[in-house]
Amino acid sequence: MWIRATIIGLAVFTTMVGAAFARDHTFSNGKLSDDQFYAAISCKAKLDGRCQEKPTRWPAYLSNQLTVGLAQVQKGTSKVQEAVVRTALKDSVAMINASGANLKLRYVSGIMAHRTWIKVHIVQPQGLRHIIKGVSLKGINGLKAQNARTKLYVTKNHQIGRVGVTISNTITDPVQLRALVLEELVQSLGLMWDIENPFYNKISIFSQSGPDNLLKIEGQDKAALQRHYPF
């Protein structure tokens, strides 16, 4: 997890960039209580419940009108990959909307995809170090592409102002692509921290060592999302 300050207009944002297989996560063993699980993924809390980071979320006036779009497809991406990501975005938006959380997302395409609150980019890693280049949002160019990254622009009041997501076009497996899109969209809602815990490897999209093949929001994942955005 990298943290830096970015100035946009007159507002000061903290940029939080997370990645699939990021090194910032918590360690635990066995099933966590709902309180422990939520605290771990929302504020990087240890088992004693103490947060290591401030929890972030979209403000109420935006959380029910969030737009999501595929803003950029870089050269080298196949038509099949692009189609899978577009379908995965639509499916993930539908799952989040049906999760029982107080959220409403809408997938948009065409020119409007460049004006969304959550912008998704399929990127072509550059050079031997697989660096991201050519993304319009600041704060992510120059970073290693990894499989996926989510960048939150957060105000001093810990509210999310916008989000950029990058998916590497080196990922060719359709199931993995779909799983990454779902995970990154959920993380774009403020649940940014992974868990290193064997119990969750096959059942949670927040598992640090999971196989990247989970295509549903279930169990404690769903409960945590509902808790983060209650009615």
C-alpha cells in the first residue's frame, strides 16, 4: 500500500493505492468474528480491534449514484479481454447493488465512461519492470502494474472523492479477470485491506493468498459491505 498526497483544484486528497497481491494486509488464523473481519478489511485492524488506518467510504450524497466505466483500453489488449472486463463490470455492479448495502452503482459506456466516479483502465505493462504508463489519473503512473490496482482519492475527512482501477492485460484467464474486477470494485468502496488467513483462501475476495476465482459476494464479505454502507 502506497500513500501520497495529491492536490486537485482546491481540495487536498490522500491517494491510497492497493493492489492484488499487495504487501499490506493483516495476519490471522481460523475464522474471525464478524467484528474482527470487518475491522481487518475496513481499517487494517489487528485481532485486538485497533485500527492501523482510518476507514474510508463514499459520502452519502454520492453513494447512491456512483457511476462505473471502462475509461481506457491500452494497446495490446485483445477484444476478448476487453469484452470480459466489460461484462464483469456490469455483473459486479449488479452484485453490489443486490448485496443489501446502502449503495447504488451504474455502469456507463461510451464517452460517459471518462466522466465516471470509478474509472477502470486495462493497461499494458511497460518494460522489464512492468510499469504502468499512460493513465490519465495522477498517482499511479510509474508503479508496477501487478494484476490489478485500486486507487482511492480520499479527503481529509476520510471520504472517497473518486477512484481509479487498473487491470493488467497480461491476465488472459476469463475467470481470473472477472474475479479481479469484482474484487477491485468492492475495494473501490473503501474496503481496501486484505487478510492473510488460510481459512479465507477459498471463500473471501479479501484473501491475500486466494486463487482469484471468486465471482460472488457472499458470507462475511457481504456482511462487511452491508456494515460499511448501512441503511
